[in-house]
Amino acid sequence: MEKHILASNNIPPAVGPYSQAVRAGDYIFCSGIIGLSPETKQLEQDTFEAEVRQVMSNLRTLLEDVGSGLEHVVKTTVFLADIEQFPVFNEIYAEYFESDPPARSTVQVAALPLGAQIEVEAIALA
């Protein structure tokens, strides 16, 4: 089985030595995505809600640009800097996965890159 490195020019590039996504067989593995604005390349920090929406928008864009989409996501892992934000996150997340949501794990972490409050990684069908 071969792996293919995937990327989108419509979201900010990876902030380290890793690929935005990798296709292996029938799956696309998306690296953790934070709420960097495609326009400013800065973290969306107006509100937690705005940051969540930017993360989800970046994930949607990445998946669409590499030939998949949110409807093909089978698993997400969500990292929150503050688990008390879970209800707010959950409400917004549900807007992006209105039916047949993927499997998901959500954990609180001590810190995230660039001071982000949320990071989401995903596995999708290619």
C-alpha cells in the first residue's frame, strides 16, 4: 500500500514538520487542525465559538480540496484546552455533522499549538 501526501492551498500550511493529510488506501488521515484564518494566518481568537467555526471550516476545506468531505468522516479526535467548553463546542460541531455523525473522542489537554483552545483531527473515506 502506498501513501500519498495531501494538502490544501486554501488553509494555512502545517505549523511544523508534518503533512496536512495523508491518503493510505481508502482513507484520508487529517492532522490536527487549529483555528488559523486562511486570510491572516493568525489564530482566530475573538471568541471560542469563532475559533471552533474556523477549525471546522478549515477541516471542511481541507477534505473537499483533497477529494473527500465532512460527510465521509468516520472518526474525529477533539482536543480542548478547557473541557468546560465542551457544551459550546458540541453545539457548533453538531452543525457540521447534522446526520450520521462520525465516531469521536474528546479530551482536555494542557496546551495546544500557538495558544489554540481547540484542535480537531479526522479520518475520512477517500
